[in-house]
Amino acid sequence: MPADAWLRPVLADLVGAIDLAAIDAAVGTSYWETATRVSPLTDDEIVSAVSERLRLPAAKRLLASSQARERVPEELARRYRILPLSVTGDTLEIATANPYDMDCERMLAFASGRKVRMLLAPPSRIDRRIDEVYRPEDAVAKILDSVAERRELDDPPEPVEEPASYLDESAIERPVVKLVDHIVAEGIACRASDIHLEAEEQGIAVRYRVDGVLRQAMTLPRMIGVPLVSRIKIMANMDIADRLRPQGGRARVGANGVGIDLRVSTLPSAHGEKVVIRILDARTTARSLDSLGFSRDESARIHRLLDAREGLVLVTGPTGSGKTTTLYAMLRHVQARGVNIVTVEDPVEYRTPGIVQVQVNEKAGLTFAAALRSILRQDPDIVLIGEIRDRETAAIAVQASLTGHLVLATLHTIDACSSIARMTDLGVEPQKMAAALKGVIAQRLVRRTCACAAPAGCARCGGTGFHGRIAVAEIVISTPELERRISRGDGVSSLVEAARADGACSIWESGLAHVTAGDSTREELLRVAEGPASQPVPAGNAARYDSSTRKARSDMTQIKAGVVDVYVLAREAGELRVLTLQRGENTRCPGSWESVHGHISDGEKPEDAALRELKEETGLDAERLYNVTVSAFYLHREETVQLTIAFAAIVAPGAQITLGAEHVRSEWLPLADAARRFAWPREREALAHIAVLLPDGDAGPTEDVLRVV
């Protein structure tokens, strides 16, 4: 009997007796596939009918994330004819044509450690996507085989310099469209910021840049190179006939119902054209300042800059250092003032409601300088300049900042004080620069350590040990002393000295704070920033990096109380309940449940950090605070033992909860249910201590030992 015999009553409602009899006579292993072959029914009609009868949603797009693919081996996907779509902290989402396959559900739940959520999709489409997801090279080979069957190709003359030139591009137009869609969809699914298609001697290398690092995805045959590039050019409205000059363009695609912009650039190379596709996903860039990873001190300094109503604020760093994301986070912060914001960019990367965005068009005479002159007649309060590239743009930016406008702009320099020197090199008078400048933010991006905390990595981080990125920054705020030195035309070293005297930390020091907190690693910091041996260390901070300090760091393991976990408790209906918080998107471990969790700042007492994190993440105040336990874990890369101080905070029942930026949902649960909900073993252990020490929310005779506040 076919595995989907349950489908026959659904088909009986959709077709007449004659068609149903034909299906029964021809059925083999699948009613679904037989019905689409011998009756007028289509896959979409069957999906719609089954979805309505079972009240089961249909899969809109069969887009498999890399995390889901890693959770479900190819052998299981083919055995059960399912496609893994996405995975969260507690759910694996799959596409299937047989929602009654309980054996499939049990096996996938066991293999992934998660409950399984099913979406409907036709079996033929699932089979095709399994090939494309698990064996993309084989899928490409099938495309080429289908091309060979449909075309007449004469033997090329010897020697063959460019095999691609003999390919009938019109014959493979449709398969190549699917191939490009697959490459882009996979890039979006694996959180890539860029897709690189590079023509090499062996073939076309496809690489994805994920968290700032390129990953090899596949190698395509060279013969498909020209039609592949042509298809991408058509998408981006570029000239497919011009293969000898660099070109640029834009395209827009849909992913899971969300529009995503692509910025495409081509560059002729020795073996053919190289294509880079920048993925501009507003879901990952429409972020608040507090979510970018800046420390509390750095965030405070940025907010000080944005409190200004006029002046010049520069954001600097190399390409790919997150300057645009930071700028737009700053714009969203000041947008609440009810101000007129105008940007001039090349290109406009992220379209934002409520902001007038101007695209530079040098061929039409709309340069940065020309656009700025017109913008200043539009009564703007805030002006964003995508990049200051020349003398005229620099002069207009400074003049605008001196006449009542807040100007945000970017430069390509290595650090904050070098940006000031660069502006004077562009012809800005030192006196005007001193009067206009409010501050400079120089930044880099380092990869954030994954929650798996294992060198081998996990499915979520693709085995790299990293997931997502955070900003490390040098933030210089203008002071009277810095203004005097700029006016005198002092060199960079003098400006650095004045900035350090005001408390500005270097990019290296900012990154080292993240390393100490366990957010990243020393090796990752060294990948993007220079260490103290290669940069001057100011006298005020010299003690941090003298030889004895470095020797002590290398000869012994450091022990530091760096993390607090706060378990929020309240008595409801005579029962002690625990507050559980669910993490939002664009955070570590999205969708997972946890207690209040945070870092202890330098010089901060653990109990003060616990009360601060409690207020920031929930808006609650503790009536009593108890120290429950202390646990430790070893950061081998930093040779540091990190202590986690666990507290129990007793709050008033029914108190109003105000969630912080990292969480999207809260729920009060009994201790046993909370222990099952939490993912980390140390959280379950802490709850076991709480159950013994605070069964009624009161430590009793041991309160003098346990109670902190």
C-alpha cells in the first residue's frame, strides 16, 4: 500500500469517479505523484486541499538554512523525503508531503533534539531541493546534462582556449536562472554578507562571506561561467555584452516573504569576470545602537555625540567594518526627535522610511558635492554623507556643520585621529575643523563566540565556533584641548595623547574588553586589529601593557568574576515561580529561553551587576537578593577562568515586566518546568540549589550567609 494512502479521500473530493479510478489503477508508491501524472490535478491544488483539511500550513519557499541542513543528515532527508527548512532553540521546521509519517517525526526529533514542525510541499519539489541543498555540484551537473541533450554542439577546434564561448547560452537560460536563484538563496540562508563568484583555472568558485570570513561553497564547471554572469547582469540591469569593463548594478529578490536588495559588481580578470553580490538584508541591519555590541561606556559616548544639534561626526574604518550599519542605527536614534534627515550615498544601500535618501549619479552630474549644495537648500536638520572622498565634499560638509546642521559622514582611515589628519589633507582649514568636529568613531567587527563554547563548533555556527559579529571601537569626543591641538595643526600622535587623556580607548583595548568578557577571542581580535606592540601605548594606560603585566598574563591563569545569572522568583498562589525570558532575532541563540544574564563591568560588585541587569532586562526591582552558587568555566584561548555568580532575586508578585532589547517574550513557570525550559546545564543546577535553599522564597536561618541585599 502506498505510504500516502491517507491522501485518497482528499483526492476523491477533488476529482470525479473516472479520474479517481484511473489513479487507483496506476498508483504505485505514491498517490500524490500518480494523481499529478494521470489526472488534471496540480501540485498546488493538492497542497491547498490538504492544507485546508489538516489545517497545516504550506511551505511558501523551500529555502533550507545551513543550520537546519547540518541538523538533518542527507540520508535521513532522502529516506523520509523531507527538506529541513530552519532550526531554532527548540524547533526543527521541515517540508514534507506526508504529515502522517510518525516514524519520520520521531526520528528527526531524536536526531535534532527538538520538536518537529511540519509544512506541506509537493514531493517532486522536495526531491529536487534535496539534490540542490545537499549536493549542489551534482545539481549543476544535471543542469549541464540537460543542456547537452537539447543542443547540437560541434566539436570545438584544438586547442580550446575558452570552452564557455562554445556554449549555446539560450539553451541553458532556464536552468541557469534556477542555479542563480539557488546560489543567492543559499547565501541568504547562511547569513552571508557577500557572495563571490570567481573565475579560476579549474572552474567557477562560489564563496560566501559569513561573519567577515570567506567560506568555499562549491566549484562550478568553467563552461557555465559566461551564462551565469549574464544572468546576474540581467537581474542587476547591467550590460551583458560588455565583458571588458567593470560594472555595477542592483537587484531585489524575495526570501520568506521579505524583500532583500542585492548590490552587484563585476570585474574582468584573467580567467573571466569576477562577480560580487552584496546582500543588503534590512532585517540584519535595521538595528538599534544597543544591539551592535558596543560596551556600556562606548554606548554612552556615542549618545553624547548624538545629543549635539550641530557639528561633524565621522565614522571611519575599512570596507566591511559596519560603518553603514552604525550610521543608520544613529539615524534611527535621532529620528525620534522629529527632525528632517537627508542622506547622500553611493549607492543607497538600505531604504529607510522617514528619511530622504539621495543616490549619487556622477554621469548625470549629481556628485556628492552637487547633491550637498542642493540638500542644504532643503532645510535639513541632519545630513548623512555616504563618504567624504574629495576636497569639495569635505569643505561643504564642514561648512554645513558650522551653520547649524548635524553632519554624519564616513571616511576610510585606520583610526579616529588619522581621520582628523585626513580632513586637513583634503584642504579643510585646521581652525574650521577644530570648530566643526564633535567626535570620531573608528570601528572594526570581530566575530562573536558561539554559545556552543566548543572549539569544534556546532551546527548553528557551522563548526567555526563563531556566530554573528560585534563592534570594537575607538570613540574620540572633541574637548577644548583636542580643539587647540587641531587648530595648531598638531600631528596624529599629539591628537591621540589628547584623546586618551579624555578617556578614549583604542580599538585594541575595546576588543580586549570583549575578549576578557568571553564575547570573542584574542586570535579573532588579532585578525582585525593591531596589538599593543605595534601601536603606541599612552602613559595613562601604560600599566595595562607593561612587560610585567604581559608576563603575568602568559605565566599564570587569570581568575575573574565576569558574569552574573539572576533567577527571578515570585510566589503566586502559594507556589514559587521562575521568570523565563526568550531571546529575540539578531542575538546569540535566537529563540532560546534563559534567566537574566549579563556581564560584570570593571570595578562593579557582582550584586550591583545583578541588580543592574535585572532592571535593564526586566524593569523589575528586587525585594531581596540571595547569592545561590558560583560556577566557573575555562576560556582556554585567553587562559582565563571566568566565574559566574548566580543570584536569586525575589520580586513582588504581579509586578509589571518591561523586556530589554535582547528578549521578545517572558513567562512565569514552576521551578521544574523552568528547569526543562532552560538549555544550559548550569541553569538547571542553580534551580536545584534554589529549590533546596529557598523553597518558600526565604533562606530561613542561613539568610545571613546567603542574603546580599
